[in-house]
Amino acid sequence: MEGGPTGPITDDWCVEHFDYLSPDFARDLHPTLKRMRALCPVAHSDQLQGYWIATRYEDVLRVAQDWETFSSELGVSVPATQMTVQAIPEHVDPPLHRAYKRLINAYFTPAAVAPYEEPTRAIVTDLIDGFVEAGRCDFLTEFARPFPGLAFFDLVLNAPSDQLAELNDLATKASVPNNPDARECWAALHKWIGDFVEQRRRQPPHGDVVDAILTAEIEGRPITDTEVLGMILLLILGGLETTAGALGHFMIRFCREPHIPALLRERPELVPAAVEELLRLEGSFIAIGRTARHDAEIAGHPIKEGEKVLIYWASANRDEAEFKDADTFDLDRASNRHIAFGAGPHRCAGSNLARLNLKVAVHEVVQRLADPVLLEPEESLPFHSALNRSPLSVPISFTPGARLGAR
């Protein structure tokens, strides 16, 4: 069928046969979404048993905030996932969702994550030291992918230090779409969480988010083992591939627009604002699925009870109706109400931690990897893309630097 999953991106493909798993779409994500905003801002696809796609900022924000109409609980799997455990609280709607989220929110406030800054910088320094003298690396596999997991497992989860590298590799492989080893990785990850929970229950309290989950009461009853597993699983997966993908996208833009890293190297105080603009443009959490609880409408299009809806954060963040010169990196924007971390009750609970990780990483990368250049044409870089989108490889060269050593 022309315009089907492996066909070209045509108007017909956008309007009727949109396939969010298409490799062509993964490569040409932003041009295709821009085309859809103009052509069919609310479209219905006949692929994967059928689903709706919303691409404009106004519609995406409304669906995300209206949990009473568009549910996270009633099967958000577009597509089916290898996960065998419900991710909590992502797959739970209010009011129960609030009980779960209250457990973890206090551990991810700006004040709570601030002490992680210098230990995070030490992790970044060690990773960069591994390749800085060579003047070349695969930025994705040697830095962006290992970094967020190492930081999270060590600083937030207080996982055993001798298991960090293996655990990070396992969680990363489980979360990468279309990985042939995903099922085995999920099973191994579930087993690790179960063993970790049993170990932590035998230890004195650490005063961390794991303790808060293990001792929680949900609506007046003790939390169940299944709920504990689901909450820790979501904590692990929430920041790994999304942060890794964002850093990969950031580096591609740095190579395409070298004035950005040059500016940030000269004026490091601009890094926080730059991270926000980069998240708007290059956030890797690109979409999420919802299910209609009852008959509804989106921008005049009738949505039937039980139908699936994909809302595209990546499209909303480049909607020309919300952001002037939406494809342009602009630190002088009067308003940057991006939704790279989602919106509504299911907005990412770990956004403050992700921001800290990204700010530290960008600061160190622009200081130490001078004049980065892609070693392959940008259009030939491979991507995986489902609800998250990430380059699989970002080979770069740069001016060789010196190792700094562990701090």
C-alpha cells in the first residue's frame, strides 16, 4: 500500500497511513510533523489497528491535561510493549495517581537534587576523560547513553557500586525500541529490582526515595510488591533513554550550528537557558498515548470511546502558533512554554533531576570538546523512534584535550 509503513512520506501517508514506527518518519521527524500541522493537525491512521494523532500545541496540551477524558490507565500501548509490569504512576490515572506521585515528588524538587550537582560533574568528567585525548568518539555510546544511568543508579537509587555498569547496560538495552534482546533484558531487570528490594528491606534506612516507596501506604493500605516493582521500574526507565537521546540530539545540533557551543563555552552562564531551548527543539520524549474514556472530540474531530490518541510533544514544541520562528534556536524568546517533559498530571516527576543532568553535561561538553564535527553526514545517522526518539550513533571529532582525572 502506497504510503504504508515502509513507503515514502506522502500527503496520503500523513492523512491516512501514518506509522509512528516508520524508519522514514524517525529520520524526518520534524519536517513530517510540520507538514502534518499544516495538512492534518488531527489525523486518523489505519495502521496498528487504528489511532488518532494530534500535533498542534493547543490540542496536545488539552488532551494531556484532560485525564478524565483521555486516560493513561486504559491501555496506552501504541504499540504493544515488552514490559510485563505496569509502570507506576505513568499508567495510573488520578485520583490514585496522586497518591503514588506524592511518594516520589519530594525527592525530585530543585532543593532535593541540588546536592547531586558535583557528584554528577565527577561522573561526566570521568566519562569525557575516557576519550578526550583521542579527539574523536561516538558521543552517543561513549557518553550520552552511559551517563544518565550511572548518575541515577549511584546518586538516587543507591544501588551497589559494583553493579552500576552492568545494571545501566541492562536497563538501556531494555528501553531501546526494537532491540531483539529486549524481552530477556526486561526479565533480568525485573529480577534485579526484586533482589534489590529484598536487599534494601534488610538494610537500615537510607532516607531516600526507595525507602519512601518500600514503607508507603496507598489509600490506607500497605503498598504491594507489584506496586513497588512498578514504581522503581518507572524511576529507572524515566530518565535513561530520554536523557541519552536528548544529549545525542543536542550534539548533532552543536555540530550543525557551531556558534551554539562556541557561545556557551564563552558564556557558561547561558547554559541553563540554552538547555531549555534545546529541550524545546530536540527533546527525545516525543509523544505519548492516551485512550478515550468516552466519546469526545479533538478540534472538531469525533473520537469514540476506546480509541487511541497519540499526542506529539515534539510537534507542539515547534508549533508556529505558539513559538515564533519555531525551528530556530533563540535564547531571547520572551516565552518558552515548552512541554518537553509532558503536561498535565503525568508530567515527568524527575524533570528537575533531568535538567540538572543536562546542564552539567552541556557545560562540561562545550568546555572540553571544542569544535565538534560529525564524522558522518547528518542525514545518514541511524535513529530509533517510538514514543522516545534517539540517534543510535553520533560519531564526532573534536580538538583533543587533556584528562582531568576524577574529582
